[in-house]
Amino acid sequence: KGYLASNKNATGKSPGIIVVHEWWGHNEYVRQRADMLSELGYVAMAIDMYGEGKLAAHPKDAGKFASSVMRNIDNATARFDAALSLLKSQPNVDADKIAAIGYCFGGSVVLTMANKGLDLDAVAAFHSGVQLPIMPTEQIKAKVLVCNGADDPFIPVESVERYKRSMDSVKSDYTYIAYKGATHSFTSKMADSLAKKFDMPIAYNEEADQKSWSALQELLKNVFTD
């Protein structure tokens, strides 16, 4: 189950993009990102990796939900693959041009799917952990973009270095960007209120948000241009 967004003015078939939510669950934020992608001319499907619209009201619950997915990567892959097949089957989607993006937990999901070698042309992760249940392998087909905050306390420097070494070892085509002054959840305007409510080290950063969105658009333009 998911949320499908497409541009009513588009003609013919368009590239499809899967969008995976933060650890809070499939909420309004991930649907907004799907709408933003549809405005750019893509068909975007915001999927629900938890199932049944399950949402976390507290970081402890969010952590449990996210961990349960990552601990059972076979089930997660099956759910993601089902969404991939559904997106490809849409009459207005070019099944040969598919990407996936994700935020926080969702970023880790799409990076893991890329590492498993799923049929994706591009993958982009935003404020995403890179210590993954399946690290990079030679099966990677996707061009990868990772946009993180340089000051994100949830992403240890050691894990980033390890991830880069792994990507280099399999000669993956990837770009890793660390935005100075940006911390976790820098793309979400809800981050500041959540930071106050739960005393979390997260914050919206307009500059990093805009720059990372531009980087995503450049990635998609490059991979989908014949």
C-alpha cells in the first residue's frame, strides 16, 4: 500500500521513483516529497515499509519499528520489491527508468536495496545511516547519492569512512555529500518542533535542504537522460 503521485500534464510514460519514509512511518511528509517529485514530471510512489499505516508517536516506538524492519531484511526486500513491481506496472511509468529515495530510516532502506542489487537506476538517501544490514557488493546497479549533515550525531564518522571504503572497493558510482552546519533531519520542517518535544539533536536546515534537493534533481536528470 502506498501513495501514488503523478503530473496530470505529463504525456507518455515517465520515470518512476519510490519514496521511503523516516522512522516515524508513512506520514504527510513523505507524501509531500512524492508530490514534489510529481511536479518535476516523475511518477512517485511513497511506500509504507511498516505496513497498515503504522505511525510512531515517540522516538522509542520509531526505533523499534525501524529496527524490526532492518533485522528482517528478507521481509523488507519482499515488501520493497512488491512496491517496485507495482510502480513499474503503472501505465504512465517507464519501467526501464526507476529510482528510489529515502529519508533517515528510509535512506538506509534504499541504500540497502541498492546494495542487494535491485533493479534501480539511481538511489538517493538523506540524513541516512550508512551502517547497513547489507553493505555494498558488486551487485550494485544504481548510481548512488548520499546527502548527510556534517554535524549529525546519529551518523558516526567511522561508519561513513567504512561505507566509503566499501563503495570504493566495489567501484560503485556514488557521491557522498556532508553539509556543514547541518544535523539530523535537516530536510524536514517538522524537525525543530520534534527536537523540542523529545529533546532530540535534530533541526531543519533550509540551505542543506535546498542544496540536497538540487543534487537529487541533477542525479535524476543524469540517469534518466537518454
